[in-house]
Amino acid sequence: MTPREKADDLIARYLHEAGQSLPRGQRADVTAELRGLLEDSLEERAAAAGRPPDEELAAEVLRAFGKPGEVAERYRTGPRHLIGPELFPAYRATLKIILIVLAILFLAGIALSAVFVPERIQKHLGIITVWSWVENYAKYAFLNIALATLIFAVIEHLKFRRGAGAAAEAEVWNPRELPKIEDPDRISAAGRLVSIYFIVAFFVVFNFFPQYFGLLFFGGGEVRAISALEMGYRIPALLLNLWWFCALALNMALLRQGRWTRDLRWAEFGLGLFGGLIIYFTLAGSDFSVINAEWFAERGWERAFEAGAETQQKLSRLGRLLAIPLRIALVVAVIEAMVRLFRLLTRYRHSS
């Protein structure tokens, strides 16, 4: 690359980084304005120095402008929000995912109700029942949205407090360390924030509402649940909580760092192995023989208890199907661990 191309590349990386901290609707206009200011400043500095623009002059211009996040902050208008513009797109995406996942769960619950308690569904199906389903959906959606809002507000607060000390770090900032635009190690902040929400949500449900950690279905418009324990799953709670804590710490570290590093990739690899170990212990300790005709009858499918021996035997086999998702998850965990190890041994072999 020529000296001018290196200067232009550094400015492009700066603009791209600043754009990540701006709302999507404001990004194009602000980066276009910034580009003009930076290019004019570069030409003026080159003329004053009596030499063509190069990477060194571009770095001086960018250093004078300040860090990309600080520059983006100057262009934001309006008061501070509970969840600022930088996190709001991820927050909005998380709410959409919550509403869609809940809708899928509710529709699956209604389908299961039609299988388990068809007579009751036909008997009670009506405006009152449909309204009860809508009411339950709204209630669970509100609880999940409140939890997501709390999580994002905490992260926004922590981010703002970290930003307060940015001025003290300006003197050591080096524009040449800006990540490349096509950087395979760059993280998606939105993806990390969505992951943090689901980690916290699963932790809360598993520890404080264990009866809902399993299968949900609906009878007469009411939410009913079959917990994982009732279905024969034996999950090592201490190990699973430790895994969630480590996963939360890894995602927070990624948000702070902004990109993957060799150490964080090793942490991801170790976390994946730990998760596979939890799946193995769950698979080895679970007892799915509890699923039989009596089990179905206790939960509203009275005809299962009165069925013939052949039908009851088929129902008992259904319990064994519950082990299939665990076996698949274990295979996926092993494959992911191999892929991560290969990436560590190739991409990061020269990293210090």
C-alpha cells in the first residue's frame, strides 16, 4: 500500500469504529461528516509539514480528534436514557427474541395440551380460555421484558462509569491499534448482550422457579408445567450454576475488550469442555423410566392408564426419547471443542 492508501485505511477503520457507537439511523450522516473533517485536517497537516499525507500524519489527526467512542458521543443529541443509543439496538433485538420465543413456547404448550388433554381442550376452548392464554402470555412477556430491561440498565450504568475515565486514557491511545474493518475477532455487542440476558434468565428460572424449568403446556387456559426433575432429568445444579457464572464473566470480558483474544478463546474452549462435562453427568445420572402410562394418567391423559399393554409399553418407550437431546448436545459440544482447539492452534499460534 502507498503512504496515502495507508492513511485512508486508518481513517476508514476509525470511522467504522465510531459508527459502531452510533444509532443506525444517524450513522451514515455522522460518518460522512466526520470523513470530510478528517480528510480536511489531514490535508492541512500535510501542507503544514510539507509532505504528502501518510499514516503517521493520519494518526496525529485521529489522536487530536480523540477516541472513536468519545467522538461518537459528541454527536448524540438529547438527554441520557436508561438504555442509551449504543445498547438500544441490542435491547430491541432482545425484546423481539423474547416475544417470539414466548409465542413459540405458548403455541407448543397449546399443541401439547391438545395431545395430553384433548377432552378438556374441547370442553373449555372458548373466548374465556383464549383470553386466559393471552393474559398469561402478556404476564410472562412483561416479567421477561422487565428482567431484560434491568440487565441492560445495569450494563449501561457500568459502561457509563467506565466512560467517565476515558479522558485520562486519551494520552496513551494509539490510532494504529484500531481493529481492521474485516476483523474475524471483532465481537457483536448485540449478540453478547442477548447471551447475557438468556444466561441470567435461565439462572433465575432454574434456581427460583424450578417447577417451570421443563415442559410447559396449557389446560383450560391455565399454564401448567412438567419440570425437568419430574421427567427424570438429574441436572448437577452446582456445576450448572458455576457454568452460568463463568459464561457471564466471559461475555462481560468480551464486552469490555470488544474483540476475541487468545486468552478469551482459551476461556471459551475451557467453558465448552465444562459444558460437555455437565451434559455427560446429566445423561449418566438421569432416569427416564419414570415415564410410563401411570405418569401420563397423573397429568391428565386418563386414557393412557386404561390402554392395553402394548400401548402402555409404547408410552414407556417415550421416556427414552428424552435422552436423545442430551446425546445430540454432547456430540455438538465435542465437535465445537475440536473446532475451537483447531482455531487456537492455528490462528493464535504466533500470538504472545
